[in-house]
Amino acid sequence: MLRVSLLIFVWINPLNGCIPTQNVDSNGGTPGSPGAPGSATTTTTTTTTMATTTTTVTEAPFPCNVCQKVYDNTCQGFGIPNLLQWCPTAAEAGIEYTLGFLQTIFPIIPANSCATVITCPLTTALRIKILGAEIPAPVLYAWCQESGPNAGTWYTGASILLRLELVSLACKPII
């Protein structure tokens, strides 16, 4: 009886072990098919190129003769030189100059003046430079006379009597 028990034990024990199966690669192939061990494998690489669109913002023509542009020409655009000191370019800020037009809207502006209306982009606020100091400004417009004793000088303010002489103006980030 011991021999029969030993024979059954020896015969059943391998049945509990590993059952050999077919080799299957990760691609679902079988031996001898592509991707199986010992067979040649072909790899295909696909490169996708996406077109990028570059948007260039240009300034409107400058109509003034005697007056120079008042918007700060050192402004280089978002993030330049850094996120604290950047300012949009005049084109990005939408600065447009007119000759002899704004005095119909704002009668305090002298006739034959070069003028601009300033609307700073979101996340920026207007700052004006007067006598070397840069200060926040709630103004919407600036003007420069093309003729007369004050020709070529930019001003902003509430009236011809309450005016500030400008060196430059720029839209700066709100910090």
C-alpha cells in the first residue's frame, strides 16, 4: 500500500506544478511570428509636425509731424525683461495717435494737436513719467501741440490750466 501511495504522490505532484504553455509576446504573436523570441522585429516611427501661427501686431501710421511718440519705446512686450518689470509694446497696448481729432471730443485740447487715447490691456495700468518720476495716472488721453510756444511737448490733465507735462507714458503690470 505504501508503494501505491508513493506512486500516486509522485504522479500527482507534477500535476500541481507549472503547465507548459505557448510563448506569447506583448503584441499577441505566437512563436515563429513577428515579435516572437528569435524572430525579426520591425519598428515604425511616425513624426507629426504641427504648424504654428505667429501673430504680429503692428502700429498704426504716425500722423504727427512735430511731436514725437509719447509711449515708452523701451517696452518690449509680455515678460520682457521679467514678469515684474515688463510692459506691452505700443502696438500691443493699442496706442494710436490722431492729428486734430480729439479736440472735438475733449474741447480742452488745443486745436491742431497730436493726441492719443490710452486704454491699457488687462493686468496693466497706466503710469506716466513726469520730471523723472514715474507715477500712476488715471488719465485717458494725452496731447501735444504741433505749433505754437508749446509745440512738441506732451501733456495730460483735466484742462489747459490743470495739465502735467509728460516725458513718457506706459502700461505697466499691476503688482
